[in-house]
Amino acid sequence: MAHERKDAVGLARAIAAGESSAEAAVSEALERARGLGARLACFLSLEPDGALARARELDRARADGRALGPLAGVPIAIKANMATEGFETNCASRILAGYRAPYTATFVQRLVDAGAVPIGVTNMDEFAMGSSGENSAFGPAMNPWDETRTPGGSSSGAAAAVAAGIVPIALGSDTGGSVRQPAAFCGIQGFKPTYGRVSRYGLIAFASSLDQVSPFARTVRDLELVMELMSGADPMDSSSLPMGPMRRGPDTVRLDGLRIGLPKEYLPDGLDGRVRGAVEAAAETLRSLGAEVVEVSLPHTDAAIPCYYVVATAEASSNLARFDGVRYGLRVDGDGSLAGMMAATREAGFGPEVKRRILLGTYVLSSGYYDAWYGQAMKVRRLLRRDFDRAFESCDLVLGPTSPTPAFTLGEKTADPLTMYLNDILTAPASLAGLPAISVPGGFALENGTRLPLGLQLVGPPLEDGRVLHAARAFESATSFHSERPPLFA
Ligand code: GLN
């Protein structure tokens, strides 16, 4: 049975109905992870023994007539910055190489309680800093649509694993676009919830005021199920919102009365014509579903990248201070003094991009510069949020491209960090404003004879996660981009 063609909901149903078994589904995922997954460098490690044991347990539970959870037997993949007890949680960094998490993150545990079976840990940019996966200390993952290209980043391996049909669901983290941009580059769905909707307990912090655990899937109904299971208050994370789980939108795929805002700043002159065309076609599709399309303005969009790279690096410099050779992972003795050991450990353990950000973040927080940089960025962040608040007075969701281009080639942007940073221009604003946003498959662009996916982004007002997913589900029902598979998939 070709499990890889089913989404998680379909797979769990087939297992519950006895048409398949958890063991068969998990073994097949592991086999594909060892074959296709290795070729694309999707996984940093696999956990076959635990996964198969868990799958057999679920099959026994079914045979005994016990009730199964809604994800029973579904193989899932976990990003390398998420704690799963016993799994190597190294953040794709040398400083944490060999580090095994001593506990399981709340969001992983909630999926496991629903029957999901984590099979391994996916490749990523070191500490989630990057847009291409090329900052992984263990080498980059590849895009299943074209192996010379990036699957996007930082959740590179997770997106590639879902697009290549290895697992139906993978968890990523999105700080400035790290789930939406790889979803766009790989032709799959990627959803960043409202900040605080999903507990961060067990997510290794990069920029705490921006980080959100965010799922990838090939269908929107899978994302809705994962969000229902994973979201909701957690006493272990004081920044998780004191609310119950997300509620999904109505079953209907009509969007009558919904107002979709097209921000003119997201469609500047000079935007790749194929990307613009996909947005215009999507607006038409949404109209045919009953929505009304209106123009809106997000005037501070240009300030999002500088603001993001001040806020994110400031928080990263503080969060990464804990990797000092004393408590976790790598230790290099250096000159034998305590300070020398810390310096030598950090020098050997962190890659160039992480060091660049720690330096930048320390600078913007330093006395004398704090007000000019960090203080200023906080004000700009407020303005970005206000842009959205105003836009949402005249629309219910904002539509735009997820990324200015389709997947770029590996090596294309590594020489110039600024060009790499600019790739986040369309995803960073919703992160800074804390808003729910999804990237949905929205078309294809032909590049030297290769078809590359294009992603479209829908952004909603705070806590309207269900509305964003509902509109995405309606769009999915009216289009077929999401059901196309990379040639490698077969
Ligand atoms: N590309 C952005 C960065 O490098 C976003 C990363 C993320 O969302 N984790 O910071």
C-alpha cells in the first residue's frame, strides 16, 4: 500500500479501519527516509527502534479494541531544535552535536498522545538562522523538485521530507518565515500560528518573541488537525496564551462575504512576473469562491527586514549565551581558564552565521547603542503591527506572495548575507506582528526547463488561525497545485 500518497487524516483512517497497520506505515516512512531522505539530506538522525516499537504498540491497542487517537500510526518528523526525549536535538550545530534531549516538548507530546509516531530529526539551518538550510553544520538539504536548489530554510529537511512523501506531517519552527518560505519552495502547506497559540516549551529558543512551532503538511485538513491537537495553553510556557485549542472553520469551502486585502507593497514594480501572475490568479480563484478582493496598504513593509534583523539577533545573542561549554554539548578546554574554555568552545562550536548574529545582537543591545538600535526596532515593530491592524479594518485576510522568487540554487546567495536576509521580506512582517499566516501551493514557474513551486501567503488578524486555515482549505479545494508531486516522489 502506497502510504506516502495519503495525508495524515487519510492514513490514520486506513489504519483505524484495518486496511493498513501502524507498523507498515512507519516502516515504509523509515525506508523512504533512508533512501530518498538520505539523497536529499532531509534527516540528521532516525530513531527506527523506538518508532517501530511504538507502532507495534498502537497495532496491539487496535487489535485489543482500544480507542486510537486521530493520528494513530502516522509517522511524523521533528526539527532538530525540538526536544524529544532521547532524540539527538543538536539544532544542526557542532556545539550540540551528540546532545540528547532529556524530556519531550509539550507540542511533540500532544501529537504523540494522539498516536503520532516521531521517526527522526530533520536538517535545518544552525539554530534556525537562515533561509536556505546552508547554515547547517552538517551540510544542506536539497529541494525534491530540483536537487541543485534549496528547499528553503531554516526548516529545510522538514519541508523536503513532506514534499518527497516521506512523512505526511513534519514540525518546523517559524521565526521570520522558516516554515512558510520552505513550504513555498517545496510546493506544500506550511502554517505559522498566532504567537502564543502553541507552547514553546521544548523548542530551543532562537528569538523568543518571534518563535512559533509551525506544522508542514500536504493538505490543509492535516494542518487543521495538528493545530487542534497541538495548540492551547501550557503551564510550562508563560508566553502561551491562556486559551483552549484552536477551533477549525466551517466545513463549507465557500468564502462568501470574506474580504481579501491585496497590499500594494507586496506587489511592487519589478516583482517576478510569474509570482505576480500567481497572486492575481489566486485573487480570481478566491473571488470565484465568493470572496471580495480589495486593495490595502502596509506602508512600513520596507522596514520589516532591518527591524527583524535587530530584534531577532538581539534575542538570539541572549538566548545563545547558555551554550558555554558548562551545561550542554561541546567543551573545548582552550587555555585552561574558565573564560578561555568558554571562548574556545563557542569559537569551535558555532558556525559563521550564528557568530555574526551573536555579534550583531550584542552590539544592538550594548549600552550607548541600545536606544538607537533595539529601542528603535521595537518602535518600528509597533508600526508594522499597526499597519496590519489598519488593513484589517477593511479586509479579513491579507493575500500576497510568500517569497519574491521560486527556490534559488544552493550557493547562489551564500556569499552575501544581505541578499539572503532580503528573501524574508514577505514573511518577516507577520512574524513581527505575531499574526497567523499560511503558505499554500499557488502555482509553478518554469526555470531552465524545471517546474518549481510558487507559494502564496494568507495572513490573518490575531487569533484568527481558524479563518486563515479555512480560506486556505477553500483555495485548495478549487485548485490542484497541492496535489502535484515532484518527479522524485514516485
Ligand atoms: N530566514 C530568517 C532568519 O534567517 C528566518 C528564520 C526563521 O524563521 N527561523 O532569521
